[in-house]
Amino acid sequence: MAVKIRLQRHGKKDAAFFHVVAADGRAPRDGAFIEKLGTYNPNTNPATIDLNFENTLKWLQDGAVPTDTCKAILSYKGILMKKHLLDGVKKGALTEAQVEERFAKWVDQKASKINTKKDNLSAAEKKAIADKFKAETAAKDAKTAKIAAKVAAVEAAPEVTETPATDAPAENTEA
């Protein structure tokens, strides 16, 4: 049986949410699966990925093949890196201590990159809000100036005194 690690779609239209599962390669996309390994939510920025690290690593070592998207997700979370390092232990190129040291270093670098991205996103969001506020303030000031100009023009205009108009025809006094 060929086991694949793949995504199983859930969620509403235009709001997809995925389960990462180990399933028989012949099973339908949203059909039967062997084990649920985690979740993937692409609707957040950065995407939310929650995986059972140990079980996913065990499936990979047992020969499960990830799909292209799952391969990218597993690479992002470091599971493929850990598998690669553990394969080096099997071949005798590395020791367990070296694997743990290298993996911890990689995780720290990845965490700093993710935190930098989150900080940049929040700073960009705050800047966009500040720019919008400045634009609204400028529009408000422009409207206030326009109204003040109209009021000043009305006050500066000479007062015209109107004489009462008589609607009655003038009387003819020639008799």
C-alpha cells in the first residue's frame, strides 16, 4: 500500500481549511485516511500550521511520500530537515548530539525569520492605519476651510437693504 501525506479539504467556500493526513494513495482526497497528522490554515498571515512532529516524522521514515504542497509545509516546519539529519545518523555521517545541535540552530533561525515577518506585517498595518487617519484628517481640514471661506464671503458681502415691494397697483389720483 502506497501511503501519501496529503491535505484533506475542509471549511467553507472561499475559506478553505485543511487537515494534513496520512492516507492510502488510492483513497479519494476527502475520503478515508490512516492517521490525522495536523492542520493547515492558509487564511491567516502567516499561515497557521499545527503538526504532530513525531508522528509525521515516523511516517516519513517509514516511506510515506508527501504531495508537493505537503512537502512545502513539512519543509517549513522542519520535519524534512530533521529526517535528512537522521538519515545522516543512519549512514554514520553524524551523531545524535550533532543532529540535535544543528536542528536547534535551524529552528532558532526559522523562528527569528517568522518573528521578523510578523513584526513587519504589524508595522505595515499600523502605518496603513496612520496614513488613512492622516488622509481623513486632511479631507476634514479641507472641508472646514471651504466652509470657512464661504462664511467669510457671505460676511464680507455688503449688506443690501431690501425695500418692501408693494403688490398693490398705484392709485390714480387724477380725477
